Amino acid sequence: MRITASRFSSHVATHMTRPSSVRPLSTTARLRASTPPPASENGAINSRWLSDLQNTLKKSLALKIAPSKAEEVKERLAYLDENWLQLSAGREGYLADEERRGVDRHAVQWGDMDMMVRHVNNVIYNRFAESGRVNWTRKLSRFSDPKYEQEWYDLMTPKGVGLILASIRTDFKFPMTFPDRVTVLHKLVTKPDYSSDRFYLEAVMYSEQHRRVAAKCFEDIVVYDYKAAKKAPLKPFMVDVMRNTFELQEQRKPEAEKKVAELHAFVKEVEDGAGAV
């Protein structure tokens, strides 16, 4: 299901290092894995990959395996429980480190529900995305020279150069309900350059209860000079930070894929060795 900004409003003004990677697997977990985990038929990542992998690991405990191998299975289950967000987000190029999260485990409110359909109102997802976008942008100042902090913050005001949400499209994956917690992450779709007067973002909203994506947003952001009343390019120091952010996004994908592939290889190793105790 999709919804565009035109159903609510047209142009809406936004009021709008070194990231730690996913905690590495233990030494014994670093198995050779050349085959990536299963994807859906259209080539996209299976949205239920996490629950499928957890279920397979749990089932392997019922096999005839050595006690030491059973302990390793439990270690992998604990690893997934702790790192599910970083792995899920990382596979799609999102930086899920705490200092990058636009919204971090926000409690869904009873009032967010549409009681006619008994799930979170569709409009609320756009509000989640807006809050995430504002905080994501402000947090970019942490990866810039401190002297520019106020200029990052001013992007959410009409004082000078600011950001305007030109359009937003929301794709709903499954309906969240109360109670739950939502985490919102943003990523750059393309790498900005020094002439960019607009850029594109994707936002993803993770349900903590279901541990998968509840909705995605696609945002077109215009850079606007309120004093000159026209579009303007991003400031060079902002472009530097965004370009570095984009490169980190690209690095995170193969890192997360490798860790997931290692887990799948471990499952196969356990299944192949079952009964040989």
C-alpha cells in the first residue's frame, strides 16, 4: 500500500566519525560462507529472514548434536537477539548505530491507533518519518566540525538555507499496533555533490515487537535559501559529511551480508553434522 504527500499537504518545510559496526561474531563463529542468505523471488531481501533463521537455529537444538555445538547454537541465537536491528538495517545500507538513529525505540501510543481498522493510523507513519528526518539531519552535526553545529540546526528553520520536503511516498509493509516501539532510520539514496540543491532519502520504520520493517518512506528534499527565495546548493562542509555518510552506508551492506551468510553457513554445518555424535 502506498500513500503520497499529496493526500495530506503539498510542500512541507522540515523542522527538521566513526560509527560502530555490528558487534563481531565470536572467533568460532567466523565460518567460511560464500553463498548469501536466501532472498525473495524478486531479488529483494526476505523480510522474514530473521525469524526464519532464528526458527531454524532453535529447531537445530532438537537434533542429535554435541553439547558444545548446542552451546554454539545458543550463542548464535543470543547474537541475533542483540544485533537484529544492525543486521537487518545494515543489509539495506542503513546505519543503525545509536548516534545515527532518527527515532530510537519510540513507544507507540494508544492515540496513534485508528480504531476503525485497529492499527496505527497511516498518517502517523509520516510523522514518524518527519521526526526521524529532523533528528537524522541534526545528528549529522556530530560528524562535522563543531563550529558548524548551529548551521546544521538552522537547516530546520527559515533563517537562511533550510530544507523543504518536496514530496514523500510511504509504502506500508504491515500494520503496527499498540503496544510496540518504533525505530526510524534514514539513508541517502544517492551521493550528493557540491552543486546539489536537492537530495533523496529513504526512511525505514522498524517494529520492535515484530523485528521487521513496518513501513518505508521515499523523500525528495529541496535545499532552499529563504533570504534569496530560491533553491541553493548544500554548503560544502555539509556535502562532505553526507558523502562520507553515503560511503559508510555502502560499506555497511557487505559487512552485514557477510555476518548473515556466516550464520547460515553455521546452520548448515550443524544440520550436516547432526547424528554424528
